[in-house]
Amino acid sequence: MFRQSIAGAARSSQGQYIHASVTKRLELFSYRPTLADMPLARGRWAWWNQYGSVPIDTCVRRALDARLDGVIVKWGYPAAGAAFADADILWATERYVYPGQPELEAQRLAQDIGRGARFAVINAEIEWEPLGPEPMRRLIAEFRRLQPSTELYACVDTRGNRTALPYQRVLAEHVAGWLPMVYPAAFEQSARDAFAAALDGHDFAGKPVTPAIQTYGGVGPRLVAAQIAEVHRRRLPGYQPYTIAHATDDEWRVIVNDAPEGEDMSAIDDLRRTNAVAALLLQAAGYALRAEQLPSNLRAQLRYLLN
């Protein structure tokens, strides 16, 4: 129970000041794109992390074979991001974030944007559930200070009443879209039931939803196919296999077989190029607003895409 005292009043006053400061920063750097403004996380991306057994060069080949739109790479592994970038595969950054160090988590994600990541994904899980909104507000405010216009996404567990929790309501206000975890085998459900538990009846604040589907734990090609079928049945704007480095060859063949072909693929390639240029220009604008020099890798990427 709060004890009203001079010291307690001082702490309360300081907390109100911090809250007001963070809220003001979020207002200054708020970025709330609509579906039409969400060019990057739509489509077929995949996840990569260090725990998979498939070598990085094979993962690059898998991404090309499946005609992925890009790969979401675990923060702290710049060589993996560079391997995909060297093959002209778009990459994004993701970090499992902790509420005890929100500014540091934001700085780490922003660091990868400076290295060429197209967008950032906040993976926030059980540590955040008992907390109020302030740690997530601080994380997003710091990220927006460093990257005012970069798309930010939420990868979270949305089952039960979790989308009503304070940290997820902050995410709902500020992210460009949701990447809910839909893991049928891990959650001991059928594909259809897993999608229903993660997506139905939840408040996503009108933001697009592109689920992370399970391709780890030896789920088998049938369950991978069932998850993709559910994505198409629901007419969702995309999905991401979790992960490209965990899937068996048979499981990955299902992802490859879901790739668009022919004229459809040519149109998607043109759209990807246009969207990549737009995203890089937004990043460049952020540096200009801060009167900072463009990083050499960003200049090189713009030259490549504009030629």
C-alpha cells in the first residue's frame, strides 16, 4: 500500500514527471501506419535465430528458393543479417526484450536499423505480463527518438486476455502490425484451434496481423501445410515460419511450394523494390531530421535500389 509521506510524495512527483516526459516523446515520434502504409512485414518472411541447426548458407538458399520477402534476424548476430543482405534478401531485426532495461533494448534494435535492417520487432513475453504500461512506453519512446520513422512490430503471445494487458495496449497504439505466436504443437492444439486462440476476439487496434507459424520441434510437413492453409483461409496478409534454421527439408519444401510464381512473382518483385526504396527514404529522413550524416551502408543501399 502507498504510504503518504514527504518521501513518498517526492517519489510520486518524480514518477509523474517521468511519465509525462515519456508520453510527450511518444507523441512527438508517434508513427501509426495503416495497412496501405505497411510495405515491409506483409507477405512471406521467415525468422532466423542462433538456435537452429541449419547452416546460414543453407538458410540463404532456402530463402531464395521460397522467394521470401525477407528474413527477421535475432539481434546480436550481424553476420547473419549480412549473409542475407549479400544475397539481396531483405532482413529485419528482432530482440527478446526485458522490462528492466527498456532504453537499452530500444538502442539495440535501433543499432541494427543503422546496419541495414528494414524494420524492428519487439518480442515481449512473460516478464512483461504483471507490469504496468511504463516500461514499454519507455522502450518505444527511446526507439522513436533514435528511429522516428522505422516500422516497429510486436511479436507476442496473444492467447487468453493478453492483448488487454498494459504492455500490449501500448504496443497496440504504436506498432505498425502484429506478429502473434501461433504454435500449434507447442500449445498442444490443432492448427485451426491455435489460430483461433491467438487471433479471434482480440483487440489488435485495427493493425495488420501476420502470424509467426511453427516450423520447429519436428512438427512435420502436414502441420506446416495446415498452418499455411489457415493463413489463406483467413486471408491474412502474410506469415513467417519460425524458423528457417529449424525446419526440416520436408517442412521447408511446404514453404517453397507456397511461393508465388510467374507474373505474380514479377509484380511482387517490383513492389518489393518500390517498398524497399520507400523504407530507406524514411530512414534517411530520420537522419536528416536529427541533422545526422547518413551511414555509408544506407547510402550504398539507396544507390543500389535507385539505379
